[in-house]
Amino acid sequence: MEAQSYFRKQIKHSRLLNTSGEKEQNQFYNKMMEKVNVLIKLIEAENFMDFE
């Protein structure tokens, strides 16, 4: 239920990326890249722990 509520809120407050301005597009991509980089570091840390 919590996840469903989260996604409903996200959809309600979202905009189409192709109709957004350049600033909003950059903010979106930067936020997504931050999330990707955090996940990469998490995976690398898990892999490092496996070799000990």
C-alpha cells in the first residue's frame, strides 16, 4: 500500500519530460544519475565484501 501511495503521488505531480523546459530535464537526469551512481557504489561494495 505504501508503494502504491508513493507512485500515485509521483504520477499526480509529474510532467511529461518532452514538454518540460531544459532546466527541468537537467534536474531529472541529474537526479536519476545520482540514483544510478549510488546503486553502482552499493553493488561494488557488495562485490568487494564477497571477495574477503
